Amino acid sequence: MIDFAPWDALLRQYVDEQGRIDYQAWKKEQPQAIGEWLSSLEQLNPLADATSEEQLALWINLYNAFTISTILERYPINSIRPQILGIPNWLAFLWFFMRPAYQFGGSRYSLTQIEHNILRDKLKEPRIHFAIVCASIGCPLLRNNAYVPALVRHQLDEDARRFINNPDKVRYDINGTLYCSQIFKWYRKDFLQVAPSIPEYIRSYLETDLPLTSKTAIAYLHYDWSLNQRISS
């Protein structure tokens, strides 16, 4: 069984209730802490008989830890999507997600492999899209505690509710249009595995009853790639 306690302690110390990360303090006080924990896992291979809950908790934690470790290495930055003379540097953007830089269980992975090949294709849990964080404001809010196998389904349910009831991610116009995060566009087919339409999926998590049906018009909100940072006081 993997010990998530070191990762949990770091999240509780440097992530607030709004999912913002104090990268400045983290880099100043414990710049090597994530790397040390991740290094301790490099040769482990506990997945042979792991349950889906164990795998979900593991790979979500790893994805988020790998992401934050990369940000800390390069901080201060303003975004994972750098700009050069106003033109997006797509090579740097793709490098962030696609380079196989992260080692676990004797193999190397990219963030793209973890997200698409493991969490999406293998584990088929659409709520991971409210849990894995790309270090941007447009992403889901980062939890300030680690995922654990015994609670991971409940944690994902909390994440879905927090995301969908956040007006920055989902809101309904009185004229009948549902405005929602680009995440629902990019991963539409994942949500449609468990619901007949995107509006009906969203409605199942709303805390207020809205007249959402498969015929509800959808518009997608701007995705904010700014860094999800909290500045130390």
C-alpha cells in the first residue's frame, strides 16, 4: 500500500480551500519535498492486484503531484501556456503534457498517458475531470488533501459537486442557455457514458433545480490558463 501521507501533508500546508497553491512559500520552504516522495515510489509496483479505487487514488495523486513538481521547478511563471510576442508557444505547451518525464513502477509516463491511457481509457471514471489539475485557474480546484482508496469515490463526488456548483465553471442564463467549462466539450464522450446529455449530467450534481434537458442550449466559457497560484502575504 502506498503511503500518501507526505503528499497529504504538503497539500494541507500549501493549498487553500479555494484550490489556490502558495507556490512561492512551497518553493522557498520545501522545494524538494514532492520530488523526494515521488522518488520513493519510482521502483514500486503495487498495481498487480490493486482495486479500481486504489488505482484511482494512486494515479490522480500522481498526476497532480507530477504537475505541481514541474511548476515548482520553473516557478515563478504565470501560466503553463507561455506566450512569446503574443503567440502561444505550443511546443512548450505540448512539452508540459506529452514528455515522458515521470517515473513510477519502473516505467516512465507523461501526463497525457496518465490521463488518457489510464484514468480515461482503463478506469473509465468521468469524475476524474474534476480532480486532475493542470495548474491553471480553468482547471478544477485542487483538493487540499490527498485522495485515498477508501474515500476516493466519495471525494470524486465532492469534486464534481464543487465544480458544477461553481458559477465560474457552470452557470445557467435565464434565457435558457447553459454556460459551462470547456472541460465538458473536450471530454464530452466520457460524460455521455453515464448520462444521456451534458445538461442532464450537470443537473444530477446541481444543488438547485434547473430545467436542464438534452435540448438545453450549451455555450462554453473562456478557459483561463493563468497559474492557479496564491501569493504569500
